[in-house]
Amino acid sequence: MPPISWALSTQLGQITPYIDCRQSFSWTAALCGILLVASVAGVAASLVTSNGLVKSKRFVVDAGFLVALAFVFALSLQEAATMLLDPCQR
């Protein structure tokens, strides 16, 4: 879920600043925040459901968990950028 959320946020980040500039509500920050919550929920769900696995499968789950955390970090940086930068400046 985190890689999909990151890709969706990246693509919507190309479109929604034009909408934000015309309206008073920041759709970019709202959508990025929703996708961030969804990706954190996906990471937490994968961590909870991975209890009791064999060591070899546990390694794959832990590696996927670390990759997912990297995407969550990137998504949180995108969220911070959308909140700090003005969408109307070019």
C-alpha cells in the first residue's frame, strides 16, 4: 500500500496545485494526508499479521516493512512540502 500511495500522491501533486490556487482549500495537502494515513495503516497491518512466521518468511516480511517505511518517509516529506510551499507561485 505505501508504494501505491506514494505514486498516487506524486501524480496528484502534479494536478491539484492548480485547483488549490483557484480555491481557498488545499486539496493537495488533504489528499496527501489521507494517503499518508492509509499507508501507515497498511504498514501497521502488515506488521501485525506477520506474527508467527518461519524465519525465512519473516526476513522477507521485515525487508518489505523497511521498504514500506521508506515510502512512508517520502510521503511524509511530500506532505510537509505541500504545507510549506504556496501552490500559486511558479
